[in-house]
Amino acid sequence: MSLRRKRVAKNTPTHNGRSNQTEDDQRLGVSHIAPALLDVYTALSMVLGGCCSNVLVYEQLLLMNLQIGSALTFSQAVFVTALSLPSFLSFSSGGILPRLKSRQVPLTQWGLQVFVFTASSLLNNWSFAYNVPLPLQIVFRSAGRGLPISMIFGFVFLKKRYSIMQIVSVGIVTAGVVLATLSRTSSPTKATETSTFVLDHAEELRKYAIGVSMLVVSLICTGFLGLLQERTYRKYGPCWKEGVFYTHFLSLPAFIFLGADVKQGIASLSSPTSSTPALTAYLILLVNLFTQLFCVSGVNRLSSKVSSVSTNIGLTARKALSLCFSVWWFGNDWNSHLGIGACMVFIGSILYTFDVNTHTKRD
């Protein structure tokens, strides 16, 4: 009888044992949660700091030359490729030259993404040469991935279904973009309406329409790119570092056809007619490249650590801050139409995001 009691006592966990196990679980949980939170905050800091700084430096470059778009896109592609390349090289013992490591995603899958990504980047940067202010571009890009265009693509290609709140939110975003776009199309006043002024105003509106058309096509490309990335990561897993490298690396041959534009943009930084010294201009370009790298890395890193809902909230906050900085720091044109349109875009984006979060929790 006593032997049986000893066995039961031996097999029965004591209160102290449960307490020690609980403490160990808590320590284990903290040791896992702390680095994860630090990683998320680091990614968010890279998004807010890197992307907002990039917008400020970007506008400084535009003040030097509105037609620097091709040169800037090319410089960013070269810079990101050069810094990412060592991570994708392997050195074999028998060979002299290094080789690219085996890919998680087939090269053909990156091809279409490269075309869409390059077209979107070039159109965004070219639009500034057609009287499109930076605040309007920020509004357009705020309505990009995940909202109007992505909803249409998701409905047609992925057979997704959306709630009434999501549809209403996208309607608010679309109306905000239209209102912000129309903020610069006011007609000349009667007091200043002369034939020369009317002709100049008509020419400005024509260029503005071309620039807005570029942003619309870029918006479509962005939505399509989001669809391609969603399909790729769903099939091959989260391989965003590989995506960042190959979308920049494979875009370089496209600039063979844009050599004149690239050369003109680079040369403008050291032009004798420029009010900015050449050394300062190239330093500004270098800062733009570093902040672009931080921004892209932060967005992709944040996407891999948190849900797409949380990522969208972070990106919306970043774009709102960028818009405020652009208007405050550089004194860009601002009127009630643009302000109301921007608010509609941001509010619609937040409503859409929270509705997605609600449906995700229910599912």
C-alpha cells in the first residue's frame, strides 16, 4: 500500500513543478516575443523614416530637374541590385567566377513582374515633367495597391468577394482621387483672361492631363503587380528578398532604350546652369538612393512580419506624413479640393483596412 502511494506521489506533478513550468513557458514566450516586436518596430521605423525622408529628398531633386525621372529610376535599380547581389552569389570550389544561387521562384515568374514594376516606376517619375505636383502623386499612390484597381483585379481574376463596407470605402477613395485631380483644372478668371493666357492655360491643362494619365496607368500597373506578387508568394512562399533583387536586377536591360534620358538626368546634376553645386547634387542623389533602399526593405520586411491589414495601416500613415511634409517643407500648392480629396483617400483606406481586419477575425 505504501509502495503504491509512493508511485502515485512520484507520478503526480507538484504545485512547485507546475509553477516552475509556467515560469519557464513565460520566459520562453518573452524570449520569442521580444525579438519579434523589435523586428516589427524596426521595419515600421524603416517605413516611416526611410519613405518620408525619401519623399523630401526626391522633391529636392525635382527642384533641380523635373526630367530626372529615368535617371533616378535607373540609379535606384543599380543601387539596390549592387547592394543585394552579394547575398545571391555562390562561390564554388572548382570555378573561378561566382554563380547566382538557385532561386525559390522560377525566373519566368519574375519576368512579368519586372515589366510591370519598371513601367510603374518610370511612369511615376515621368509624370513630374507634366505639371503633376508631388502631393497629387502621393494621393494617387495612396489609392493604389489593395483598393480600387486591386479590388477589380481580385474580383475578376481571383474570384474574390467584397463586403458593402469595402465597396463603399473604395468608392470614397475613388471620389477623393477624382476630387484631388480636379483641384488643378480651374479655369482662368475673367480679369486675367487674355488670348495668350488662355493658350498658356490650355497648354498647361494638356500637359497636366498627360501626367494624370501616366499616374492612372501606373496605378493599374501597381494593382496588377500586387496581384502577381500575391499569386507568387502564395505558391512559392514568402521570398520578398528574392523579389526585391530580381525586380531591380532584371529591369536594368530596359534602360538601354532610355540611355539619352538617363544621360541627360545625370548630367543635369553637374550642369553649370544649376544653382546647386555638383557635389551637393550628387550627395542628395546618394541620400535618395539610401532612403529608397530603406523604404523598400522596410515595406517588404513589415509585410513578412505582420498581416497585410497592419501593413496597409502603416503605409497609409506614411503617405499622410509624406503629404504633410511636402506641403509644409516645400510650400507646394494646396487648396480645399486637394485637401478634401486627400482626406477622403486616407479615410477610405482606413475604413477598408479595418473592415478587412473584422472579416479576417470572423473567418
